[in-house]
Amino acid sequence: MRVGGAREAARDWVARHGRALPGFAGAYFSGSTVGLDAAATLSPYADVDLVVVLDTPRPPPKPGKFRHLGALLEVTYEPWAALASAHTVLGDYHLAPPLARTDTLIADPDGRLAALVTEVAGGFARPEHVLRRCAHAAGRVRGGLAAIPADAPWHEQVTAWLFPSGVTAHVLLVAALRNPTIRLRYPAVRDVLVPGPDEALYEELLGALGCAHLDRARVTEHLAVLAETFDATAEVPVRTPFPYAADLRPEARPVAVAGSADLVARGLHREAVFWIVATLARCHTVLAADAPAAHRRFLPGFRAVLADLGLHGYPDLRARGARTAAVLLPRVEETAARLVRERALPPRTGT
């Protein structure tokens, strides 16, 4: 499918279903397809992210991933209150990127989104706003790693450690004016840092996950654990509501499993570890709630994957997280600030 065709499917869904939602105030594209040429072939491992803006105090749970007219869509609901101030949006590292482009709007019934986009686009690359967004991301790292719950099940503790650890990559992507992608954050930040003077920092980012030393063969074994666990989870009738449940259904397999396999095949096996672990932890959260026998059956494989990262229990997560916050994050912030300064310098002219 072409990118343009997938976007048309998203527009059709908004026209048929999004506009009927209470408080509908507009919709726009976000995520990895923003900026792609309409004639380009959409990766089979990608979905089309779109945000539906609702002028209601409490939007309903997001529908997540689903197929519409052949395209895999991921729909998120955003309250208009979160977008009402351009200054606030410019300091939010997730909200700002798609709203800094005029070609992302799908629907804007009263013109408010267009006005917001004009203001956000004008200030998006200004150093003071880039640094605000870097600080926003860095705050997510510190806050998340300080809040890993001691009394939660292992799979939930892993999730609570993993995602804020991975936001270290987002700090650098924000500084480089790159999309702070979710699944592909490590390949994306690799493109920023490698080759160059910051290659050692990139290895430290992978080291914070515990995967810097892993070879392709070992990650391939972990991928097999993921595939087996994912397929079992996808068959479970989910009764407990989870915000990411749609990411664990059969239609999401191309992203979660095949997308990880593609990274391994391209030699980006270490970069694949983040989403392999994220998806495994989510699978076990669902299985523990709605299929406890399957959870117990697949738990040894999950523990083996984490053991390869040097993580055997809560004390390991706490120690790793504390080191990330105290040692790695300041280096990341320093590098991010340098990237912002370098981009702000006027171009050198010949003499």
C-alpha cells in the first residue's frame, strides 16, 4: 500500500466514524508517516497514527490499532484542553512535532487546529522551545525511573523501568528535531549519533537497556520467545481493560513481531530489544490477568530474556534506573544542549 492510500483510509475513517464522536473538534496525522511522500510504499511493519481531538473533559479510551480499508490505523483521542495553548504544545515533546506541519491536518471543523498549527510551526525550531521539549522528555526519565513500584508483579515492574529508560533516546531525537518515535527510537537515535563523536554515548544508551553486548543469534532466540508469547496472547479473550490491548491482537502482529524480525534481519538486533521486551511485558500483563495458566507457561522465557539484560528482580531494575538517571541522563542532556546550540549557529562563510 502507498502512503497516500493509507492516509486516504485514515481520512475515510475520520469522515465515517471520527466526526460522529461527541465533542469532535478535528483530527490530524502523527507518528512515523508524517513527512513521507504520498507515493512512497508504506512499510508493512508500520501503522498510520492519527489523533482525534475531542472537546470533552474526559475522552473515551483510545481504540488503538485496527484495520480500515486495508490500512492499519492507530487512533488516539486528545482533549482539546491539552492543545488550547500553543506555548504549552511547544513545550510538549509528543504533541508539538505533528502540529508543527500544515500537511498533517485531516479535519478542522472550526479552524482552531489550523490556527494552532500556524503558531506552533513558527516556534517549533526556536532553541528555547526545543530545550523546553528536551527538559520535558528528561523529566519523564527521572520521574518514571523514580516510581518503579516495589510491590507490582515482575512484568509490570519491567514496563515501569523500560519506558522511562527508553525516553533517554527521545531527549536526543527532540534536540535533533527528529520524530520521537516509539518502537523505532533506537534506530532513529542511532542515525543521529552514529557515525560521529557521540558513538560512545549511543553504546551507553544500549548499555542502559542491557543489550549492548547481545549478538544477532541471541536476539533471534528472544524473538522466538516473543512470537510464541504474542500468538498465545492474541488468542486470549481480553476481559480486563488495558490501554494497549489492541497492540496485542492478531492485526498488530506485523508491527510487534514482524517489525522486530525485520530489525534483526537488517543487523539492528540490539535496537530490536526495546520493543521485544516492551511487547513481552505487555503480553504477560494481559496473560496474568486473563489467562494465568498461559502466563505461568511462558514466564520462564520472559525471565530468560530479562536475565540476558542483567535483570533478575526489582533491585536490579532500581539500580539500573538509578544509574541511568544519575549518570547517563546528564550526559544525554549535555549532548542534546550541544546539538541545539550547533543547529542555532549561523552557517560559516568562506574567507
